[in-house]
Amino acid sequence: MSTPDFRLLFESVPGLYLVLDPKLNIIAVSEAYLSATKTVRSEILGRWIFDVFPDNPSDPSATGVSNLRDSLEAVLRDKKQNAMAVQKYDIRLPESEGGHFIAKYWSPVNCPVLDSAGNTIYIVHRVEDVTEFVELKNSENQKSQITEELLSKTALMESEIYRRAQEVQKANKLLLQANEELSRREKELQQLYERLHEMNQLKSQFFANVSHELRTPLTLILAPLRKLMAKESIGETYRSDFQVMERNAQTLLKHVNDLLDISKVEAGKMNVEYAEVDVSKLLQRIASHFDSVAVERSILFDVETSGQLFAELDPAKVERIFLNLISNAFKFAPVGGKVSCSAKKMGDVAMVQVSDNGPGVPEKLREAIFERFRQVNEGDSRSFGGTGLGLAIAKEFAELHYGRIHVEENPGGGALFQLSLPLKAPTSVTLVNGDENELSQATLLGTLHEFRRYQTDERPDLEDTNLPSALVVEDNPEMREYIFDTLKSEFNVTMAVNGKEGLEKAIHIVPDVLITDIMMPVMSGDIMVREIRKIPELNRMPILLLSAKSDDDLRIKLLQEGGQDYVLKPFLQEELLARVRNFAALKKAQEDLEQSNREMEAFSYSISHDLRSPIRGIEGLGKILLEDYLAVLDEEGRKMLSVIVSTATHMARLVDDLLSFHKVTKLTVNFQEIDTSNVVDEVLTSLKSEYSSEKYRVEIGELPRIFGDSTTIRQVWMNLLSNAFKYSSKRENPEIRIGCKSENGENEFFVKDNGAGFNPEYVDRLFKVFQRLHSINEFDGTGVGLAIVARIVSRHGGRVRAESTVDQGATFYFSLPKVK
């Protein structure tokens, strides 16, 4: 049996059919359709449907093309049938019949044809010619001529039209629902954007506030410190200690200034003061500060300028851009490498290039490195310190001048930064006096100080064989020296500047104890520890980890991989010495190491490595000077040094206070049976001494005994009851109820008061750190107490919750397992 001719069959069907491809070109048509539309197959196949059937140009209200296009696009988009309402779509007669348009009414349906992958490959366009029906309906004087046949046809058409109308109505309902969903999603997106914008503003304000608060104590450190250093009576032995303190303070001040500048830019408060300056001179002046660094590191440093290059710019900000670009090049150029700078005029811009022959910037990161706090290598083995703001500030300052900065691969290997700045200021700007002020001393000195860590450490290792041995692995030379001075009286100290060198020396000398930083170049501390634990001879060697990253997950990971202890920078000399001394003495008593691990302090709040080390360096060295050289200093010197130490201590405490609430996370829980009633009575006795006890009415229900840690459970009751006393203190007759409900193997305790209460909408925020629902002026507090409650209860395997209505008191619950 031969295969049927499907094209012939399709073209012969009695219905009005047209087939389109996804581009809406006509690819097939039935004879009935050709007859109804007065068209010829050979003249319309392959053509765009709207070229064949345009709107009637004589009818300005024609909507046939627009409506049909919408329906076809809906089919392509939704891959579903689309039924249209009756359409007026005029048809053009052939030239032999006059070539003019005649009115036609159609009832169309458009159906998709999908392939096996679900893609639309054809659209079947089916229509009914309802012109006679519409015209008869609209012509009252012709109703009498309707025959029985037309009446029957009319009934069928009305039924079909009604069905189509129902489909259109259903489609419209779905479209309305879709529009409502879209509107809801748009509202959610807008709320999310507003929240993100608010959080970004809060972040900038936080940076600005912290920067402002730190600059004052830094000024009080640097000013008296410089007076001390200017005294001729100060001996060279501890003059160098003063210099270390000054350099660290300058570094800290530079980071603070960077944060403040970024905050100003984000807030739109960074002004540009244009003046006519010589760009070549500015570049040469900034570059000259790196000459000594180039000599120390054997770097070929080349600065090329083609004479004077005058431009209307803000000299201070342009110098800052140059400083950040050149310092970045020196950071990544290897010892014996090359750094090049150039400035020249190109059209109406000044083009400045800074290149190095370092590792370069991966193509995928060439945009990201200009983001705030972003560094090329953000892992623990990153080779260079810093806040990750240098290039971000350079980009922001360039854009303030309507300039541009980008990075590409240096033809000789490494990175090539290109900066273009317009030669002329905006026409609306008034130029200030062209005085080229020197760059901020704090910014300049703080930047140059960072390169000291890349110098070779020339201090010899100690070789007293009568002392236990300690290997110190630390990339910061001043921190190495600080640790060396701490341990030298009791240990034979060997030093290494990175993990690779530390691993080699550990294999060679097998020290009694190893002290290592985490974030170091070449090989990070955590990788070194993993490699050491693979060596049987070193597997039992105590390892003390030093880090500025208070990351619980990292700390646990490092301890699991072979570290015995973890000390968070900044640390006290006495603390470090005690820990190292203990490890050396306990090397042959491994059973005590577990107890030592449980006593470690836990920190999870991440504070910058570069902010912590200078603070503790200043504090530690200041205390050494007070203890060892107090007699050498005159009265004014003692007073100034005391100011330095007290101010540094205050700064350290300011940072430590932000972390104190995390300590409860890893406290050792000593479970024992607890008489809950006795604990509550003790807490109430303590609180009643602080408040007017006769004013409060306290009702205590039956409280069962529990199994837990008595110290931390007492803290839970203290925090909850002190809150109840505090927030009901403004009531004329404050009332507090204490009780317990027992069910499902748990005791759920509660503390209820009739105080200020809170909006239940914010109940999820209550047990998070630093979340307050009342102003500090109304009720005192830090927003930490309930967070501590939640953590303690969680450590006991329980839960916390709260209920309240504004101005009608609050009830706080915590559940604990029953005593078995």
C-alpha cells in the first residue's frame, strides 16, 4: 500500500487552515482558506503572514494585525492553544476584482505543534468565516430573509462563539492571576531591594562610626609617642621598640582612613577639589617614596614621564590613586623583579600605566579586584596583607574625576594597570589654588610600613641546647620578633617566615613545640600542619596555632587536623609564654592535651588580621617598656607612655567587647542534678537588692529539679528574671510569675511579667545578638542577654520561645529534658 500524500490531503480539507513556522512565515494552506481569503498559494507560501494580510489602510481603527500577532506570540511563549474572539480583519481583493479591501469577520484559533523536546515547530491557524452571521446580526432589515439553513448555521455559530468566549474568559482570568502574581513578586523584589539598600547604608554608617572612634585614640597614641622618640635621652635599645609601635599605629590609621574614605564615597560626601597640577610631577613624587623598597628587594624600578603634563585634577586624590597602584605593584613583584610607571598625554586625557612582573590577575578576576574588600587570593595562603580597599579606592577616586581604571596582562608577564584621567575639569567647576599638598603622612607611612614584612629576617636562631626547642612560623617580622622576645628566656627559638620553610625546619630539628600563624605566603599554616601530621616523627609534636580569624568552623577544622591549641590575635605575652611552656612540659603526657583543648577560648566574630596585630603590638611593647625602662624615663615620658598603654588597652577592649558574647558557644557543660527552686531563690535575692523589692509581686509555682550545668543555668534564670524586673519596673504594681509545664519528656519553664512587652511581629529577632526592641533611653541593655540564654539552652538540648503583646507584658519560655 502506497504512502498517502498528506500535503494533498491537508490542502483538500474543507476547513480554513493555514500553517506557520516559528517566524510566522506561511508554509502550508488549505484550498478552502485560499478561496475564503481570495489568495493564490504560490503567491503567499514562504511569506510573512502580516505581509500577506495587512490591516486595511483605509480603516484607522483596524486591530486585526495587532490582535493576531498577540495571539501567535502567546502560543509561541506558552506553547498552548489560544482561541481569539471574533475579529474584524479586512481582506484585499485581487487586482482583477479591483484590488480594494472588503470587510470580513473571522473566528480564529491558533494551536502549537511541538517536537519531542517540547519546542514549538509549527502553528496551525484555523478560522471560521462568520461575516454573513455578523452582517445579518447587524442588519435589522434583513432578519426576515433568514432561511432555515441560516438559522441552523446561526445556532451553530452562536454555540461556537459562546464556547470561544468562555475560553477567552478563562484565559483572561489566568492572565489576571498571572498579573497579580507578577505584581506581588515585584513588590517583594522592591522590598528586598529597599532592605538591601538599608543594610548597605547601615554598613557604611558602621564603618564611618568605627573609623571615627578609632582615630581619636590613635591620635593620642601617635602624638605622645613622637614626643618620646624626639627625646635625645631615649636609648637606641628601646627607641626601636617605639618605632615598632609608631609603625603599627600608622598602619592601623591607614586602614581606618581607608574605611572612612569608602564610607564617604558611598554616602556621596567625597568632594573633588580641582586644581591645575603637573601629573608627571605627582607621579614622580609618589614613586620616589618606593626607592628604598626597590633597593631592599632588588627590584628594578623605572619611572618614565615625558616632561610636564598639566591637568585639572584633585592632587590629593590623584596621589592616593598613584600610591595604591604602585604599592599594589610592589606587593606582587617578586624579589629581583621589575615595576614600571609612566605618564603621557593621549588626546584629551592623561594616561598613567603601572606594571609589574608578578603573577598577574586572572582574566575572570579583572573586574572583581576593584570591588571593596576583594583580594586576588583570599585564602589563608594569600601572600599579602591589607584590607582589600586599595584598588577599590583607586577606582572610586578615578571615577570621581570621570576617569577610568582597568587591568590587563602585562606584555612581559604580570599585571598592567591603566588609568585615564580627563585633562580638563567639568565646565561648572571652579579651580582652587594649584598648591600640590603632600599626601597624608598616615596613608603614606602606613602603606610603606606594610612592605617591612617582605624583608628578610636577619635575627639569628637561638642555639642553647639546655632549653626546650620552639619553632616559630610567622610571616610578619615584627610579630616574629615579638614572639621571639617572649620565648627567648625559656626556649631555644628557631624561626621560619612561611609554611614551606616551617615544614622544612620542623623535619630538620623536630622541635618540642611549634607555634604557627595561619595566613602566610607560599604555604599557609593549616596546609603545613596537615603535611606535618603525615610524618610519623612529627605526629605527636604539639602545635599552637595563631590567627586573627575568629572563625569557629576554621578553628574546629584546624584542631581536627592536628593542632593542639588556637590563640586569637591579639594576645598577651604572658598568655603565649604560658601556653608554649605548658606544651613543652606536656609533650610526653598526651593524655592532658584533651583537657587543654577543652579549655581553649572560642571566638567566631571575624575582625581583620591587619587591625588586631598593630593594637596588640602597641599594647604589648608598651607594657614591656613600662616594666623594663620606667626608671630611664623622666616624669613626662612616663606619663606619655602610660597614656599610650592605657589607650591601646582601651582599643583592644573595644574590639574584644564585640566578641565576648560568643564565648558561651564552646563552654564546657558539666551536667549535674540542679535544685531549680534554690537557683531561682538565689537569683531573686540578688535582683531584689537592685530593685525596690516591696514594689514587686513575685509568684513562684512548683519548679522541678533538672539535669544541667549549674553555672550556665543560673545565668539563664538571671538574664530572664532581670529582664522581667527591668521591663516591668515602670509599672505601678509590677507582677512576675515563674512556673513550669511538664509534657513530652520535657520541662518547659516560663517567666511572665506585666511590663512593656514587645511587638510579636519581631519575636524572631529577640534571641539574636544585639537585637533590641526598645530604645536605649527607655531601657538599658546591650541586646546580648537573650542571645546568651538561647545558646545555653541549646547546649542543654532545649529550646526557647517568647509571647507578648505591646504594653501588656511578655512571657519567655525555655525547655529542658526531664531528669531520668
